[in-house]
Amino acid sequence: MDFQGQLSVSTEHPHPYHESLTLKNFTAFEEASFEFVPGINVFIGENGTGKTHVMKVLYGIQTLVSDFRARKRRSSVDLTEVFGAYSQEELFRVSDTLEDRVGEIAGAFGGRNWAYPFSPESSEFSFYAELAAFFGTHPIDLFESGWASAVYIPSINMIAHTEGFLSTFERFDIDFDRTTRDIVVYLLSPELRSSEVFIWEEISNQLQALLPGNVVLEGERFFVSVGKSLLSMPLVAEGSQKIATLDRLLRVGALEPGTTLFWDEPEVGLNPKLMDELVKALILLARSGVQIFLTTHSYVILKELDLQIAEDDPIRYFLFEPTESSGTKVTPFDTLAEVHPNPILEQYNDLYDREITRKTGRKKAQ
Amino acid sequence: MRQMRESGITFDFAEMKSVVRQDSKADGGHECWSGIDFRCVTATGEHLWIEIKNFDLSRFPPRFRGGKQREYVGKISSKSLAREIRDKFLGTAAYLGLTGTLERQPILYVAIVEPPRAVDKALLLGLSDQLAGFLQKRLPWTSPASLIVMSLDEWNKIYTEFPAEKD
């Protein structure tokens, strides 16, 4: 198995970013292609259409590269770890026939194309090791000019579960995927020196104003100081945990210009009142050079993005739709208004129509 | 054909059993204070109170459109639009109550809101809920009322026998 990697033209964007991705016979995708923007990429669609899988593939690739960059050696990160899968076999498209079981994950990042065909029968399958070897064979220093790390915020609030998590994860076969481990590593990292901190001062101040108190790390456990007492993070509102997570990632330097932020359903547990500020922070991050990927089922998140985004802010919406052959079709849109059919909006439309029928006693003419 | 025009929208009320233009003495209304636009009774006996908020900018000269757009955004974000629509309802209800002419019939208050740009139904639903909250504490002298906010397009799909169109 060889990579069909080659250099492509470099982009005009000041930081490398995920430019494209193609998936073939991978999880929910028979075949799907993505052209991403350097700003905000929003994945919407019904449950089970593979939105999170796309984020995890991209995250896995970038994690490999940043690990490789840091250690100057092959990375041991495995795709199954990122997905929390038992075997590579699980990552193949479920309804594939045996004959068709050749897949491909390919893409472009930072102006470089990469491609990797795979099959579950391969005994030497190790996506990340091969990928590292591929990058390593090129004479060009792939790791200069701002290759930076990726941060994946899973839908579960790991900031409330940091104490003892890393040691448990390393020692025992627990049912948490690699993204949960990685976010805890970031959260428990020391904060940057104050002189370093704050390219993000404005955003961090906005986020901290939304919290009930200062976030304090004692040992491996987070607290919020409320008055004279400390409140354990698991007792703090879920929405505040989300805000505290993003703020902490800024303060430890996990998010910098050139990094990538993946956020799986940021709306989970978040009061809609906080979504305004959260989206504001995300847009500021994107403008500073952080490429952002979001999955969402929230009308408010989508509408806030639509209202707050400026005309020259790069944003793209990807609609994931189930197909008749149990796969997923992906369609990109550059504005929210163009997204059709919009499964989130359609649910509201249905609610509105039912409300009209209830109030007026009439049904709409088609 | 009984046509009535309000805020740049013309309604065909020929099929209505009765229509009162609330701010016009000539059409059965009064000029004491501000109220809703129309009180209607349909042929089947539905009591509809109609208030129209038309922010369609095309009916204004270009130099006024920026101001009208800002007015709409300001009203939506400050909830003053919801309060204004509520106050129109209460104004009419108060007048009818004080003059002993408020009929004890269930009323459906229909606020037709035409925003400057096409709007999601989710926002109309949100505005409906906000207004319903304002009107929830029914005063003893008002009739049982419910409320719905709809666009002109929705009106034409629901009340097909009373078509309306913008100028």
C-alpha cells in the first residue's frame, strides 16, 4: 500500500488548513467529497449520517502530523483509537459487499495532497504509521511554517471528569475514545505566562464574564470559585462547563492561529442565551486563523452564525443526508439560506405549522 | 368586492361577515387611542383580530430604507415589537370593555409581520410564544384570546378566502 501523495499549489491563506477530504467506503460514506474553507465549517444533518466521523478523520490526520512534528518519529496514534472502535473493520461502510471492500481516505492539508487506500483484510493496516512514513519520505520539511495542533471538544464535558481520568485511560480498556483523553491532556496543561496568554484576551474576558466565578485547577480537579467557596466542576451548570472548557483551551495555548478546532455539538447543555457569546468567540477565533469544524443540531447556533458572520468571513455549511442505499450524501452551501432541505429548520417549520393548525383550526393550502 | 388597505397591504374581505377598521369611525372603529387594525368575523363565526406590521422596504423611497431596516432590527432585538403588538390588542380590548361592546367570544389575534427579509418560521414561532407570554395573564374583562404571528404568505395559505397582497 503506497500513498499517492504529492505536493499541490500552496494556498493564499496564512496558515495551513484542511482544504479537502474524500472518503470512499468509510463508515456511513459510499463516496463523499468535501472542499473546506479556512474559517468555519458547519456540519448539519440527521443523527447517524457521519458528521462526527468526518471530524474524527480530520482530527486523526492532524494529530498524527502534530505528534510527528513534536517527536520527529512515527506516531503511534491509531484511527480506531480516535473513533473508539474495536477494529479497523468497524470503520468500513457497513453495507459493503466483500468484493467492494476497498476504501480510501484522501485529502489536502496545508497545500499537500495525501491519499490512502485501505481494506480491512490488510494485516499491516496502520493508517497513521503509514501516513507518518509517507510524510517522512519527502525531503521538504513538512513541519515548518506553522503546522499546528488540533483540538477536539467532544460532546461530553470532560472538564468535569478530569481527576484520575488520564491514569485510568492509560491503564484500563475503558470505553472512551482518544478525543476524550486528548482534551483532558490539554485541560490539565499549565496556563501560559500572562505575557504569552493573550492574543486571546478579548475573547477570554468575554467568556469568563459568562461564568459564575473563576475557574480553579487543584490537582487534577477543576472548581469554580463562588464567593468564598469552591464548587466542584461536576456541580457547575453544563453550559458553564462548555464555556470554561473553551476558555481553558485558550489559556493553556491549545488554540493558536493555525490550529484547528473540532467541536461536536457545542449546544449540548448550553442555554440558548449563551450561544450568542459562544458564536461570537468562535467567529473571533476563526478570524484569528483557527480553522473550525462544528457539528450541530441547534437552530440557535446556526442562526447566530448566520447573523454574526461578516460577508468576507469564510463559512461553509455541509448538509449530510441519508441515501436510500443506507449511505450519506453530502452537499456544501455557502449561506444558511441556501441549505435545502434544512433538517433543523424543517423541524421548526413543522412545529410552526402545527401551532397554526392548533390556533386557527385550519390547515394550510399547499 | 370589499377591499381594505393597511400598511401597504390590501385585503379582500368580501367573504367576511363583518369587518371593523378599528381606527376609523367611518368603518365602525374609534379614534380614542391606538388599537389593532381590523376586527373581523368570518362567515363561520371565527372572531379574528388582525394587526399588520409591514417592514417591507420596497414601499419606501431608497433614502428611508436604511432607517426602516434599523427600526425593524431594533424592535425585534428589544422586544418592543412584541410589546407594541400586545399593546394594540390591549388598547382595543380596553376600549371595547369600557364601552361594553366586547363580545364574549373566543378571539384569535393574528399579527401579520412582514420583515425586511424573508424570515424563518422559527422566528415567527418565537415571536408568537413571546406574545402569548405577554397575553397569558388574561384580564377579567377580556375575552379568551389566543395569538399567532404569521407572514403574509402564511396568511394567504391559511385564509385562502381572504386573499391579501402587497402594493
